[in-house]
Amino acid sequence: MVEFKFEYQKLERAAPLNDNQLGDIRFRKILGAARWNALPAAIRARFSKRVEGGASTVYRGYIANTKMNRAGRIFTQIARVIGAPLPLDYDNADAPAIVTVTEDADYKGQFWSRQYGRRHGFPQTIQSSKQFSGPTGLEEYIGPFEALGLGMTLRLAVEDEALAFYNDRYFLRVMGRRLWLPNWLSKLTLRVGHADHGNGWFEFSLELEHPWLGQLMDQRAMFRDGG
């Protein structure tokens, strides 16, 4: 029988790290000067853009491709019960895509909304919240912040001049508290990448892999600044 060990930790509002002169220094603070300076100037500019509370930045583009194995297709359907946080389609190459990043004035974080076109029916909209808090300095949540929802701590890395986000640990949030889930769940490796392609274009990548089930998903989408 698998034993579940739960740890509770109170969620706290993150301190504001927007500087009138330097811009938004939150991602820079997590990465440290050496890794931050290893990123292309265009990526540093996107992730240090200062946005007032409630204001949004919009990026428009298209889906390059989405690949899923059989286990990945099943997993994305199961994930519907927590709000469908993963792309559902794997045959929508060249479909339009929009990403909106809105500053969360209450919790000093960001709301991310990704809209993907589909061959049939309404576009799929995936919404999440990034908060600059927790043991790694960055967490992502699905669902209303004060209600029951799923979250994960994130680790940042710089790989081949691209910015990468990796899952660290998963947890449930219950009325403002973290309920840590068992470490073996972290074997489901999530990598989100941001790579600059020049002339205002950048690639968003989402990879999901499991040691037993292989690569569940590999999605690539292209977006443009001010598009």
C-alpha cells in the first residue's frame, strides 16, 4: 500500500518586485544575474516588461504542431476534470493562437490565458496563474486562487539561450494552504520553453514526459511581439 504524506504550508502574498527604473525584476531575481544575462536581449525584454495591475500584454501567433502518444491523449482527457490544463487537439497545425498575460494586482503575480484554435467548434482556452512565492520562488495554479485547485512549484533554467520552466513538486491548495502531494508524482516531467527566433518571433514549447509512458506531449507554437 502506498503511503501518502501530506505537508501543510500557508500561502502568502508575494512582495511586489516591479521597479520603475528596471522594470519587472521578478524573473531576473529567481534566475540570478549570470543566467539572466545568458538569455537573448529579446527574451529578457519580454520577461522584464513592467505592467500595471490589471493591465495585459497580448501575443498572437499560430500552432506549429502538437504531438501526443496514446497515453498522452488519454491523459489530456482525464485532465479535463481539473479544468483541461493541457491542449486537447493534435491535428490543429497552423490554427491561430493567442496568449494574454495579465498582471494580478492582488497577489503580485500573473494570469496567463492561452487560446488555441480548433478544426471544429470553439477555441480551447487554458487559464492559469503564476505566483512569485513558495520554496522555488515561482508557482503555477489552476483554478480560483482561494478555492480548491492544483498547483506546482517551478524551477527556471537557461538552456541553449532559451528560458525553460520545469515542474518541481505538485500540491493541492485548500483555502489558502498548500497540501503537498507525494514526490513520486513529480516523475511526470513538464517542460515549458521560450526560445527567441528573431524579428519579434518566439517559440513556445510544451513537453510532457513520463519514465514509463514515454513522451506524452510535444507542442510547438509561434508568437510575435505586438502581434
